[in-house]
Amino acid sequence: MRRKNLKKGLSFTIMVAGPSGVGKTTFLNTLCENPVLPTREVPDAETAAMEKTVMINPTTIEMEEDGMKLSLTIIDTPGFGDNINNENSFHAILQHIEHQYDEILAEESRIKRNPKSQDNRIHAVLYFIQPTGHSLREVDIEFMRRLSPRANVIPVIAKADSLTPPELADFKRRIMEDIAHYKIPIYDFPIDPEVDDEETVEENNELRALLPFTVIGAEAEVTVAGRRVRCRQYPWGIVEVDNPRHCDFSKLRYMLLNSHLQDLKEVTHDILYEQYRTEKLSSDDAPLEADALLRSQEASVKREYGQRMEGI
């Protein structure tokens, strides 16, 4: 099966979400090693104050990773998280993810299936967190809590070079404590001792320890010691995008496009899609019950978040 996949290539879809100005577009261009998306300007205060509609912008490129042909679809979501009330943003992104599941479900229900039908399900959602150095914002918690049952959500700290190493370590700890406290089921490199070999267990433990991944956005290259590197330049020196001592970008990229690509696809199909499919095919009352449960959970999160903020 693996040989067949390698021969005909694989398709993989990544979505990025988070507030404006955290470097999502730059990250995607760096990930693809090409300027496939135009870089947008950070909105001024007047523009930022206007209510925005989140946009779903898919772009597909053909690339090769370690000799494997890969059709990579990247989805940017400009406009997310920029409003006082982000309910419409949540709904737009969740609706897009579920629509891809509905397409697969409809195809499976056909007596005669279309052999050329495409699978556009999203295999990973990278959620970009502002480098505040404090803890998750309410919008961060709500986004990851809502989307984690439908997609492999992977938290990412944007512009990690704006924090010192001690600040970054403390910020990572606070974020993971919040994720555990609010019981958000992010993709945390699951381990099955009965199936995974020692090398896989070790690799997953190492990646789990990096959560949330830190990234630095930079598309420009400079020559350092005779080699071309992607970096950000400061008066005191440079920060290299691909240097694992400076940020987690190289490990995140390898994980997404190489080591865990297949696992992310399998979790999407075998767990997340199957869960959605079961819910969809259940009784007609299920959607109403799910909506009621969602409203109850949202109210609980807001109440608890407010209490925690008062105690800080």
C-alpha cells in the first residue's frame, strides 16, 4: 500500500487560522519554499475596528518531498479572530471542514461511485497564538475547543523571536496547562504501545514535548558563513527560520510533510470523519442536542475563563 501511495503521490491539506498580523501567510510561503500567497499588510486601527468576514482561501501546489510527489493544498483564513464577536468566524471555518466530510459521505452513499472524486478533507489545522507571554485568550480556547472534534488542531506560537527563551518556555507551559484544563483534544502525537515501535514512541514523545510549536516568519535569504539561510535580522544578530536551536519550524515542517503526514490522514479518516459520520447518520434530534450541548459548553468556558482571569 505504501509503495502504491508513493508511486502515484499523496494529497494533503493544511489550514492555518489565527488573528491578523501573526505571520500565517509568511509561514505558508516558507512551508512551501515559494511565494505562493501574496503577503497582506497588517490593518491599521480604523480598519481593524471594522467587522470582518472570515475568508476561506485554498491554494494547491505540486511539490516533491524526499522523492515523494505531493499535492499540497494550503488554506489561509484571513479575517479570523479580528472581531469582537467571532461567532461567524467559528461557524465559517467549522462549516467548511464539515462540508468536506459531507462531500465524502455523499460519495460513499452513491450506488455508483465516481472514481475521480476528490478528497478535500482538512488533515491539519495550525492555530497561531499571539506571543503575549501570558496564557491563552478566550478566543483561542473557544476556537481549539470547537474545532478539535473535527480536525487535527496543532497549536503554534507565532513570532517566537519576540520572547526570550525563558519567557517562551514559560509561555509554552501556560498554554499546555490551559489546553489540559479546558480538556481540548488537540493532536498530541498519540502513542499506541501495542503497535508503535520504540523509535516511533521516542519520536512522538519528542514532538509532544515541543507543543506548542514555535515558528519565526521570514522569506528573505541572506548569506551567512558562505551559506544561504532564511532569517530575520536584528542589530544584535540573526534568527534563522530553519535552525532548530532558534525555533521549531524545521521539525514542524518535517512532521507535517514527512513523518506524520500519513498518520494525520489516517486520524482524519478513521477517527474524526467516522465520528462525524456516526453523528450525521444518527437520529434527527442529534443536531438539536449537539447545538444545546455546544451552547452549554460555551457558556461554561466563558464563565470559567472569567473566573480564572479575575484570580490572576
